[in-house]
Amino acid sequence: MLGGDFDLYERVAEVSGRPIIWNNLEFSHDQHGNTYGFYRDILKWLERGNARGLRLFAHAVTCDIDFHFSLEDFNLFDVMEVWRDVTLGSVPERMARMRDPVRRDALRAEFDRLAARRDRHPDKPVHPFLYVPDMRVAEGRTPAVRALEGYTIGEVAERQNKHPVDALLDTALSEDLGTFFTSEAPKTSADALREAINSPFVLPGVSDGGAHMKFATTGRYPTDFIGRLVRDMGLMDLEQAHWRLSGYSAMAAGFTDRGFLREGAPADVIVYDYDALRVLPPERIHDFPAGDWRLAQKAEGYRLTVVNGEVTFEDGECTGATPGTLLRHGRTA
């Protein structure tokens, strides 16, 4: 699973004889300002490579990704030197740097520089740092910050007569960086989604659903794919969606006996109510060691989850059964 250089990874697929899953096919910038290529360029690359006999697939980011974060845990724009300068080190060290007037001047200047570039070139992609005014105060610890919940940083800045960068940092600093914020998910056009997900070499999903467990809930993509893209938007028929989420994904990953309902295959089955399927709001669950938390986003509409013939979840409740086994590439058990 790779991403970055077309020629290099095409060569990797050629030499190794193994499938390559491009991670990931995006339609907007990530928090670092990267897209890893325009999505149509990736689709053309997939077509060319597979026409040569290579096995090239792409994971498409089909769900909208909004970030939930506090500056205690997340440095957000870490490829920017001026931002990284105030977000590395211990919490007390970061707080001291965020209060430093010289560093504040540098952050404001960088924001203003990027805003001026955006105004000069409105057809160019917007740098993610400029989304700061659109972020919202999600959860405060003190009465003063709780009164700001639901407001955007831009609205807070206007109320307090501050620059947006100052509004963000001052709000966080007032609670020792413990304030939670949310960022609006960039919206992907229906036409772009339809074109990408119906490509013969594209799989729905994103590989790192567990990598950002305090910041994003991308693991919800199967429910979002069926409920929003298929049922609500009509971008693909249901049978094709099931194929891409199950059999085709298993084939791309090298699992030869998963993703199919057939005699002799493990009885992995999901039973759901198509009309009732929906993703619930994100929540923080304190079930990590030492009482630490993770961000989760559950779903409604699932009747049964069956693994190897045993029910593991029923109406959203865990039964305690653990019949699954470790899978390895090309192995059946």
C-alpha cells in the first residue's frame, strides 16, 4: 500500500508481481496540503498500468473527513515551519511558544500571505491553514469557552476583535490546550465521486481508519458508502457497492476465500436494514489504557454481524463471541 510516485510504484508492481493499492485517491487537500495527484490523473494511471497486466488499485476517500482535535494532541499543519515551531515539545513548552509575540507575528503573517495568494489566484487550491476561521469551538472546559461552543473561529475573532490565528490560540491557551475544535469537511462533488467510484480499479475506503483515533472517524466509510452515496445519492447500484466493499476488496488484498457467499467459504455475513442505515455523530469513548479516550462513530441499521458462522454483534450490541482469525495475504486461514 503506497502513495506518491507513479513511476516508482508502477515499477514496484512490475518487479514484485504483487498488487499495489494506491493510498489514497483524494478529492481535496489533507491537513498537510497534499492530494497526491489529481484524481483523474490517478484514474488514467490505473487504466494504463492494468492494461499492461499490472495489478494497480486505488482506495478512494469516499466519506467526508472532518477533524476533531485539541491542540494538546494535534499539531494540524505540521509541514508549516512557523506552525511547527509552536506545536512541538511538551504542553508547557508549546503554550510558552504560542504566547511568544514574535512567533505570533510570524503565524499571522503567514496566514495573511496565504490569504493574499488565494485572492490573487482564486482558481488555485486553498491552503488548509486558511480554513482556521471556519473551524468551530466544539467543547470547552470552562464557562467562558463553553459559551463559545458552536461558534466558528472567525465568529469568535470578530466578537473579540482579533486575528483568526489569535482567536484560535487564545481560546486553546485559556484551557491549557484542552479545548476541542472541529473542522468542516471539504465537500466532494457528486460528479467527481460518481466518476471515481465507478472506475474498474477503484475500491471504496481509506486504509488508516485506526491511525487517527483522536482526530477522525474514517472507519465509518462502508456505512457512509451504502447509506449516502448509494441509497441517498444514487451514484452506484447496491449490488456493485457490495461487490466493491467485499469480494473485490478481498481479491485486491489477496484473500482468496473472503468476500463471497458460497459453499465452503467462511460464513462472514452482515444483515442490515437498508432504509434505516445511518452514521451516528462522533463520540469520545474512554476505553483505552489508563482511561485514555478515542474518537468513535457508530451506526444504526445493522441487525446482525456474523463471523465464521457466529453472531458477534446483534442490533449493535456485542455478543462477546470472537470467532475471527488472523488473515495473511494469499492464505485462507
